[in-house]
Amino acid sequence: MTYCVGLYLDEGLVMLSDTRTNAGVDHISTFCKMQVEEIAGERMIVLLSSGNLAISQAVWNRLQEGVWLDGQQHTLRDVPTMFRAAQLAGAAVRAVFDADGPALSAQNIAFDIALLLGGQIGGQPQRLFMVYAAGNFIEATADTPFLQIGEHKYGKPILDRALTSATTLADGVKLALISMDSTLRSNLTVGMPLDLLVYREGTQRVALRRRITEDDAYFRAVRDGWSNSLRDAYRAMPGPDWVPG
Amino acid sequence: MTYCVGLYLDEGLVMLSDTRTNAGVDHISTFCKMQVEEIAGERMIVLLSSGNLAISQAVWNRLQEGVWLDGQQHTLRDVPTMFRAAQLAGAAVRAVFDADGPALSAQNIAFDIALLLGGQIGGQPQRLFMVYAAGNFIEATADTPFLQIGEHKYGKPILDRALTSATTLADGVKLALISMDSTLRSNLTVGMPLDLLVYREGTQRVALRRRITEDDAYFRAVRDGWSNSLRDAYRAMPGPDWVPG
């Protein structure tokens, strides 16, 4: 399993992924699920993946070597718009499906892949997409300013309640880490370390990329602080006066 | 879908279920998923169910009419221990599987059922079980003092963080309602009203049974108060000093 989340904020993008992969609970590894294409000042595109690792890596390799789209080969370094970038990622997924789908199907292995693709090219708006295994995709908007792939349920309530597109990048990092922490606690196949990327709108370059390990002081403060806050918050709420004492 | 949660606390049991059933998003109904057998002062047994409604109702009906266990017919009103009650519920599930499983399988319908069974008989300890579709079961202990069936993921983080077996009944009600609220917000197939039962250890009678509707003042206070508390809590946490301003 995997948990990746992307926040689509007025100030920019916050992208966070775990690094655990597993082929059964007795075969656990660490792989980076975040890939970045940057031409500093011109474009910044970040790709997060969940699902089958072989499919994810095949998609990423194809995107680097060039994927056919409308009769021409492209990479994320030469597509003219973020919409074309999402189409290209979808085309890469479909190309892997064409190449590997029948063999996977013969082994009863699901074609399991999902991508988050965020970024900005030139003076165009920043955008954030989620690409499905069928190669089609949806886009985040201000109404729902986050997208998740992988094990998304444990970490969703805090985002539903606290995140808006007006959330600052620093608060977005905080919320993404809280959301990830809820997931880490509840699903063993989501694991440390984490890969974090922060992008500031209008800059076309990575603002921050950070690997967050178990001994990261800030993440530890978030984990402990959040647990304490939740306990304090529920204790401070009045109890029902109709529960017999 | 359904969400039911049972808390196994030193002071007693808190059992909470939603009431929504659906056969597709365009076919939604309200059914009570909580059944109680009480011989006041002698035994109190409560059963919550998730999964296929026809299977759930068949299980409950069989339990009321009598289920064969070790060569004798029993109901929840005459089993001598809670362990036997859990065995009887499992036997009822297996009887429904024997009767309906082949026909369901022919229609490609999964045999989907899970039960929470809690209660206390005479001077024996109170117990809380989760019964699976195979009729086998597990039991809550002080290490993990809650069990969930149905859509359990959204509502789990707050229980993981805040609940212990020393939690009071009033705080348990609060936490169960917070856990339910997180689930209601994220899964449309879990819906109001709610059915709540509180049992005080050592009494062998229901302490409180309450249907909680949309306009229940306390539940509304929990919903609004909790959202506000979460927002305040995350805002009060310091931001990372390494996010570029």
C-alpha cells in the first residue's frame, strides 16, 4: 500500500508521499514514490504514484524516454501545458497496460496504479491532477483542494475539516503531515520515511524537497502534539447530560 | 455500507450504529442495526450488524427462533455465558450461509455480514465480540478496547489516539459520536439517525438506549465543536521553520 496526498492551495502545492512498498507483509522495502521534472523558472512538475511498483516504475521510465501522444513523442520536459502533461501521464499508463496488462492478467494480478501530477508551466496556472489506471484523470479545484491516492481513508477526515484553498503552505505541510500520521498509525503498509515537496505558485521551481525520517524533530512534534491536542480537545468538550452517572 | 462501533470500557459498554442501508446510491433506506436481548438484572446482550441486510435480518430472526448448537436449540435468552452467546451468533451466521449461500453465490452476491456482540450474563465479566462471516469471532481486550464493523477507517484515528479501557462511559459516548461523525462526513452510505446503547458494567440491564437524530442538540454540539477544535488545534501547532516564507 501507499499513501500520497497533494494539496492545491492558492499559495502553491504541497505533495507528500510515504516510501513503503510491500509484496506481502514479510517483504517490505523503501522506494521513493515522488519524481520531479524541473526546468527552473520555466516549469516544475511533480509525479507521485501508488499501486504496483513495477507499473509505477514502468510509467516513470516511459515518461522519461518519451511517450507517444497524438503522433509525436513527448516527455514532461517538452509538453506545452499541464493538461498535456496529464494526458502524457495517462498515455504512459495506457502504454504500460498495453505492454504488460495481458501478462499481469494471466497471473491474476490487478493493473493497479494511480498518479498525482502537479505543477506549473510558464505563466499558466498551476494545476493538480489524479490519473487513474485507465489513463483518464480528474483535477483538483478550489472546492476540493486536495487529492489522495492509495490508503486515503484514515487521513481524510482532518483534510475534510480543516483544509481550504486559502490554507497557507506552512499550514498545508502541517495538515499533510497530520493526515499522513493518521494513516501511518492505522496501516502498517504505509511507512516512513516520507518525501515532501513544496511548490510556491508562480515560481516554476521547487521551493522545498525534504526527506522526513523517524527522527525528524518537526514531524515528531506534529505526531506528539497532535495526539495531545486531540485528547485535550475531546476532554474539553462537554459530555452528554443524558448519560446516567 | 454501515458503521458500527463497540467500546469495551472498565465502566461498561458503549455501542453505536448508523441506520442507513443501500442497494445502490439511488435506493437508500433506514433500518435499525441494533438488537437487544435483556432480562433485566440477569443479562443484557446487544447485537449490531453490518453487511447485507437480508443476511443480517435472517441471522437475527434465527437467533430469536432458536439456533442449533451442540445438539440443542438455544437463543440469546438462555445461553449460559457470553462465549456461548458468541458461538450461537456464529452458528446463526453459518446456518444462514448454509441456507442462502449457494443462491447468493449463483447471483455473484458476496456473503457479507459482520456482527458486534456485547453484554454480560449474571456475575460473569462483560464481554465484547466481533463475529465474522465465517461464524468465527474475536474478542476485545483492554489492549484494544474497541471493535468496529463496516466502514471503519475514517473513524479509527480518533479511537486509536484517545480511547483506553479507563475512558469513562460519558467520554466513550463522546468519542463514539466523534468517530461516527468522521465516518458520516466521508461516506454517504453511512447515515443518520444513529442508535446508541450504553451499558454499565455489573448491572445486567440497559443503562441508556437513544435514537440520535439530525436535530439532537448534543450530537450537533459534538459535530460543530469537534470541527472547531480540530481547526484550532492544528492552527495552534507551530509550523515547520524550514518551509520557505
